[in-house]
Amino acid sequence: MWNLSKKVKERFLKSNLLPIQECDQDWEIALEEAKKEGENLTERLKAELEEVKDELLHVLPSRFIPYIENSTLNQPTLPKQVREDYLQWTRERHKEFEQILDAAYEQTKRAITYLPTTAQEVFGESLHDSTIERIDREGNTLHLYINTEGGFSSKSFVHFIFRNVISEETDEPIQVGQWLVYKELKKTDDGFAFRVLFECPDAEWTIAMKEMDAQYFYRPIVYTTLRDENKIEETSFADYVAKLNPEYKYWLITPDVKCSIKSFSRDLILENGKIEFKQNRMVVTVGNESYMYELDEYNPIKFIYTNVYEDPYAHFSEPVPTEQLVEAALSNEIKLKVRAWNTMHANPEELTDIINHVLGKMKITEENEMMVSVFVNHFYKAGILSKAVIEKYRTVID
């Protein structure tokens, strides 16, 4: 039995089609901002409701239909009891979806214990927001290559290997560029079954196979440093290679091939192929096949990966002394600020008074709202927030 499905995801998304303000105070703020900007808030909200009206009529309970028909469901004139009822309904749908995700996670956690170690390590981190880079089919084996840099994994690139494929089902053919949003793995009598929900375009893909394995790779720390400094494009391939640690093993991974690198001395030498730079292109030859990459379109620096992980942000974990925490957490010096918040995140009980003091002085802005939400919810779950702070951040607490 599967917990995840495209239908389940769509039902959840449709229950969140029409967000509304949660309290009178929020409406007052929204109306005041609209007035300052000379915006007709009532008309804008009517237009927003009209855009999703047809879908809402098929999703919402009948008790909300009159407020869709008269276009007041997302207006400040909506009766308070109706507003609270609607908000409660959306919260329940959110909770239901969270329970489904939890069930999928638990089934996956049980199944991965039967996988090889490297595959278990891949599943040990989130693959959400990864993208398909390449799909290869060799007989009864399917190779799926995904770039995980846009997501939440320390790994940069994952190569899934599905051996002895038994079946494959999808409502839309999977393709390069699709985003992985949710996954679920289960152990079967014959091996494993793996389900993924993709986006852009939406697809539900399920594959059953006798064996499943995975390999993963990291970006060299040099790459991450240059990327964060916006210096990737201005760095030459030769200069980049010279900065790599010669004691590590590296791979060349392009849209077409994956080859281990034997040597960077003089020319880049592959274990099972060769690379040549000709005019404004790079040519990779493996066996009898050659692949050309125009340097105007492809930067060869981005093709280099390693199997050694070096945390480029390790310095952010260096704790800030207690006596400096308040000033650091509220400062404009980004690195120091990150270290301060990480220090508080790791020690909520010990730093309760300082955390409440900092949150009491902070102002929520568009720039820091997401960060504040993450930390506030962490501290709220730890049970260390004062009543005043809880009230101040009530709108961001889940």
C-alpha cells in the first residue's frame, strides 16, 4: 500500500488555494498597507478568489460555498466564526497531509535497511527539490541521475541504479529537468518499489525492481567557495584544477557521461576516456562515442565532482561566547549573526533568557521572516519561549 500519490498531493494543494488573514489585527495591517499604497484591496481579493473559484467549489465543504458565491470568503467582512471555521479546516487538511508524509517516511525508513550502505546514506538526507539530470536505460537496468544542489542534501549529485526492473508505471513520462518533490520506498517480496512525485511537469512515477543501489558525489569545497563569491564564471579551468586537493579522487560528470579522473597533470586524463579542448568547445570521448560541449553554454568547472565531503560552512558552527550573543544575533555582520543564531539553536535550554530577549527586540521583515519562522518554531517546540514572545510571533508558529 502506498501512502503518497499524485491525487493526495493535489488534494492538499487545492485545500490551500485561498489563503486568508488569520485575525482582526492581521486584517487591520493589510488594510492599512493597502491604503498607504493606494490599492483597492477588496477588488484585488475578489480577483484572487475568482481565479480559483471553480476549483474551490469542488473542494470545499458545502458550508463555505455561499461565501465563495458572494466573494466574501477572503474579505475582511467575512464573519469571524466562518473565518475561524475555514482556517481550522485548512489546518486539518495540512495535518492530514503531514500524517501521510510521516507514514511514507516510516515505510521508507523500514525499507532502506535492506539497501546497500551507500543507498541508505542517500536516503538519510532529503531529496526534495532535486532535479533529473539524466536517464539511461541499459537492458533491464535503469540509471537515474539527479542533481541535489537545489535541495536539502549535503550531497551534490546522486546516481540511482535500479537493477532487474520488474515494472514501471507513470502518468507522464519522466524527463530531464523535472523536480523531485516527494518520495516513498517500500520493501516487496521481489525486491523494492520506489514511488516519486515530480513537478514541472507533474508526474507520479513508480518503479519496481529486484535490486536498488546508489552512488553519490560532492562538489569540491573550492567550487562552493567560488560560487558563494560569484567567481565561478571568471575562474579559468586551469586555475580551478590547480586549487583542487591532489589527494582526493574526482569524477567528470556531464549530461552524457560519468568518468573517474585519473590525473590532472598536464592534461585531464580519464580512466576510460579522454578530454580535448578544441577552440571554444570541450570534447569528451568514451569508447567509440564523443560528446561536444560548447564552452559558451557549459562551464567544465561544473563537471568536476569528488567523493570527499568538506563542509564549506563549518566556521558557522563555531559558537559565539555567551556574553556576546545578544549583540551578535542582532548585528548586521552576516557571518557573526549566523554563528550567533546557530549557537542559540544548539543550546535553547541554556540560553533561554538570551533567546527571549533577542526575539523580544527583533522586528520581522520580508528579508528575515523565513529565518525567524524556522528558529521561533524550533524554540517553541523546545518549550522555552515566554508568553510575550509567543504572542509576538503567534502568526509564524506552526
